Amino acid sequence: MSAPIAIRSAMEADAGAIGAIYDEGIATGNATFAQGPHPAHERREWLRARDERAPVFVGLAADRVLAWSALAPFSGREWYTGVAEYTVYVSAAARRRGLGLQMLYHLVSAAPEYGYWKLVGMILRENTPGIALAEKAGFRRVGTYSAHGLLGGEWRDVALMERHLRR
Ligand SMILES: CC(C)(COP(=O)(O)OP(=O)(O)OC[C@H]1O[C@@H](n2cnc3c(N)ncnc32)[C@H](O)[C@@H]1OP(=O)(O)O)[C@@H](O)C(=O)NCCC(=O)NCCS
């Protein structure tokens, strides 16, 4: 386990680091359906477009951004207003040091402030680190969507993880 990292809201100046870490995640082939690259200007636009219910956080050590995380509404439907989908990315060089767990625990404790009662993770079935991280943070796997999206021309399954925040 690493020393605790500092976690704060992302700022415009973090856009380059967030994009670079995102691209490292994409390079695993199992993190997301998105394709890179994500240069700073594109991530700045992305940050600007986030509203108050879709926060982005960065994790830093010695003032360097080593990880980022985000919450976003799971659905626009009123009755799902308390459900958020989470995202956690850790820089390739800083993985397996407990940073991902710190970022996810932070989301779990911050989410109620944004009006959420439950977090869900939608994680590509082959993403062993992503699923193991969620389980370690108290999420349970509630199912698998089969052939849920196309990545590089290949149909991919998505594991569904959930954690209630109020019970
Ligand atoms: C998933 C990810 C965020 C994990 O971050 P991390 O900082 O390496 O994870 P941690 O060091 O905090 O590990 C916490 C736990 O997760 C599990 N875990 C993490 N990486 C793992 C791996 N490669 N294989 C198996 N289990 C793993 C372990 O249970 C680990 O606990 P342990 O070290 O006591 O065994 C990181 O691999 C990553 O950024 N991947 C690309 C982006 C992505 O896939 N995000 C998930 C979808 S949102």
C-alpha cells in the first residue's frame, strides 16, 4: 500500500495529465470502449462540459497527477437520479501501489455529497484489475452484459458491479 495520495477536484491545468493517463488505460485494451488519443485540448473541453453532478478528481503525489477518477449519472431518468457510474484510472507506472483503491474509496465517500445513493461500475469482462479493484472496494458483481459494445471490431462483454452507499 502506498502512502496516502492527495485527492482534489480536477482543474483545467490537469487536462494533459488526465488525457495521458486515459490513453495508457486505453492501451490495455480492456479499460474502455473509447479510442485515443486524448490530447490536453480535448480533455479541457471534456472537463468544461462536466456539470455539478459529474465531478472529476485527480490523485497526486509530490504535486504530480498519478490518477484520476470521475462520477457521472447512470441515467437521465428521474428515478435513477441517485445512481452514478464511476471511473478510475491510474498511471501505468503507478499501478499496484494502492492508488486505485484510494481513488475508489474517495468516490464512495464523496458520492453522497453529489446526491448519489449507489455506485455502479461497467467494466469490460477481461479487465481483471478493474473487477478486482471494485471487489476490494466493496462492490459486488451483479451480472454480465454480453456483446454489449464493439471495440476494434470485436463484441465485448461488460461486467456490472454495484455498491450501495446507504446500507
Ligand atoms: C484498475 C486500476 C485503476 C487499478 O489501479 P491500481 O492502483 O493498480 O490498483 P490498486 O493497487 O489500488 O489495487 C487494489 C486492488 O485491486 C486488485 N488489483 C489491482 N490490479 C490488479 C491486477 N493487475 N491483477 C489482479 N488484481 C488487481 C487487487 O485486489 C488489489 O489489491 P492488492 O494489491 O492488495 O492485491 C488500474 O489497473 C488502471 O488504471 N487500469 C486502466 C483503467 C481501468 O481499467 N480502470 C477500471 C475501469 S473504470
